[in-house]
Amino acid sequence: MQSPIRIQLTLAILATLAFAGSAIAQDSGVAKAKTVKKTEAAVKSATSNAIQADTEAEKAKAAADAALRASNAPAVTSEGEAAADTHASAATSAAEQAQDAAVQAQTGVAQTQSANAIANYGINRGGTEATAAQGAATASMAAQSAADAAAQAQAAAGAAQDASQMAPPPPPAAPAPDASASGEVNVTSHPGNSISSNYHVDFDAMDSNHDGNISRAEAKGNADLMREFRVVDSNHNGRLSKQEMSGWLD
């Protein structure tokens, strides 16, 4: 027969074990609740980002379709047609990237949902919080990638539309008339030698032998002067002085 002391000690040990078991169970329940809460938040975040990624993928596809329509429409110039085709190809590529990002976001959602299920019903919940957080991050990055791709597709669509309506370049400007070909001498480095701004005659330049007069041979470069040479040559000596030319031009 056991002694009363041993019986009391045994009961005390059992009571202690029962209390410890209750505390462990309580702590385990609190930890589980925290894990479940975090994994549920991850599921919510990932789902929201996946929806956003799908929306951006739809925008990108619509932009790519618009770019293709612009590239298929008659273009004003062949250059514009080629540019529209290039932009349409870029828009299509961006739309495909946006769709891939949307799929990646769904993968992130599935990862968070799996972690949440383990947190709720699994025996070993170790690592579920980290797994759920990773899935949420995947969905978030995918949503941003989809938004960037959609923006690229929309920009390419606008560029394709502009290219298809690109006007032809203006014709090259006509070359300026060659003053030397017409025989006219413009005053540049010797403005003081010019008799009149109307004809822009550089007397010293035309007086090639520098004798102070302009002969018919020297005046051949100026059609106007040759036409009225006899009128300007007031003393009819076959040469034009500065005084004679000044009187004629005035």
C-alpha cells in the first residue's frame, strides 16, 4: 500500500503535467491563429494584385489590337507604314509580357492559398508564413510588371497611329540664286565702296585694273550695267567713273 505522501506527490505531478499540457495547447492555439491571420492577409494581397495584373493584361491586349489596326490601315507614306508595323510588333510583344505577368500573379495566389490551407488544417505549419509572404510578393511584382507592359503597349499603339498618318517630308528648299552668276556683286567686306544699295555694286571689285574707272569689259559681269552703259557713260569715253555711276544710280 502506497503511503499518503507518495499518493499526494503523484497527484501533484499529474496536476502539473495536466496544467503544462493545457498551457502548451493554449500556446499552440495562439500561434496557429497568428499564422492563419498572416497567411489569410497574404492571400488577400496576392488576390488583389492578381486582379490588377489581369486588368493590365486586358489593357495591353486592347492597345496591341489598336496598334495592329493602325499598321493594317493605309499609311500616308511608305516610311510611316514601316514605322507603324514596327510599333505594332512592339505593342504585341508588350501585351504578351503583360499576359505572362498575369499568369505569374495567379501562381503567387495559389502559393498563398496553399500556405493558408496548411496553416488552418495541416499538422506541421512551419514555414507557412514565409511561403505565404513569398507568394504575395510574387503576385505584387507580377502586377507591377503587367502595368509596365501595358504602358509600353499603349505607347506603341499611339506611335503606330501617328506613324500611319505621318505626312511626307517637305520638298528641299530651292538653292539661293548665285549672285556671281547674274553678274551682281554684293557688298560684303567693302561696304564703303558700294555706290547704291539698289544694285549692290562694289566699284573696287568691278574695277579689276584699279584705274579708277570701269570699262565695258569690266562691266560685263553686270547685265543691268551693260544694258545702260551708254546712258551712264555721260562723257562717252567708254569708261565709267565713280561720279558717273553715282549720278546714274541716284
